[in-house]
Amino acid sequence: MNQRSVSDRRRAIYTGLQEFMDETTVLKAVKHWENRYIDQPSLALQRFVADICQTQDLKEKRSAILRSLIKAMSQDSATLLADPRGSNAENMTINPVSASQAFAELMLAMMSQLDDELQHKLRIDLFAALRQRQLPLPILEALQRWLGNRQALELGNASPALLQKLLNQYYVLLCENIGPVRADKILASGVRRVQHEHPKLDAFLDELL
């Protein structure tokens, strides 16, 4: 699946869902695939189908939808519907690396507003909390290296949805330690700082907040 271009895989998703959903629902499903499964192997299609089939009608058609998507993924590009994102779709696709960069810069901007002692405590608390989650091992190891102050934060292909969960976990810890009012101010100030210092990352901040 990943040997095909992003545009062709998106076209296959779009094509495979046409007979089962209206246009608005199909486009929402395509966006969900972009956010969560764009860098995943073909086996992840089953999880994707489970995600998008939430109504009773769609749940009953899950097997047929999965077969349709698998068939579309193997079709020749010439037989697929046009890319719903248009001719410049490759440039519009969410870039997981940039999303990771936005996450790293925002986390640093938030932490820089705290004293060293509290920063250290929150790093330890965050890693302890994250170990309870079933995170992919490379993500967990990257966070451990970063939280230990040994290396820069490099999360590679972490999805925006996962990064949002990590940010939310840190925000919860902030609220518990300094209260929600100050936590909100730190988050808002961090966002402004990233927007000012790294304007190209502004679009990716929307995926995290």
C-alpha cells in the first residue's frame, strides 16, 4: 500500500467508499485516513474501517466496505476517481514530521515558562503517565530520551491525533500542579510564541489544539 503515492492511496480510499456513503461522509472519512492512517500499512485498513463505521447501517456493511477498499488499493491508477484534494493534493497532505515539530516547539515554549524544579517534576510525571498508555515503542523511547534531557524530541511519523493526546496529557498535569487558569495562560502564550517564531508551523498547531 505504501509503495503507491499518497494521492493514489487517497484516490483509492475515496473510490472504495463511494457506494457506501454520501459525499460529505466520504470526505470526512478521507480526512480521518489522512490524520491517522496515511503512513500505515495496508493491514491498518481494518482498523480504519472500524473507525468510520459507527452507525448501525455502516457497521452491517463493514466487511463489504473493507473488501471495496482493498480492491480499490490494488486497482490501476487510471481506474480510480480523481483526488478529492485536487491536482495539488500532494502539497496539501498533512506532514507528520511538521506536526511533530509543531508539537515539540509548543511543548518547549510551555515548559520554558516554568521554573526548573517544576519542569523536572512534570517531565517525570508525564513519562510515568505515558508509560500507562500503549504507545508505539519508538514513540515511547523518543519521549524518554527527550524527557530525560538527553536528546531533541524527534517523533518522526507520529500522527497528529497521537500528538494531540500527548499534549492533552501534559496540559492535564499542568492543571493539576498549577491550576487551570495559569495552565491556560501558559498554553496560550506557548501557542503565540510558536506562531511568532515558527510561522510555517501555524497550520499544524490546529491539529494539536
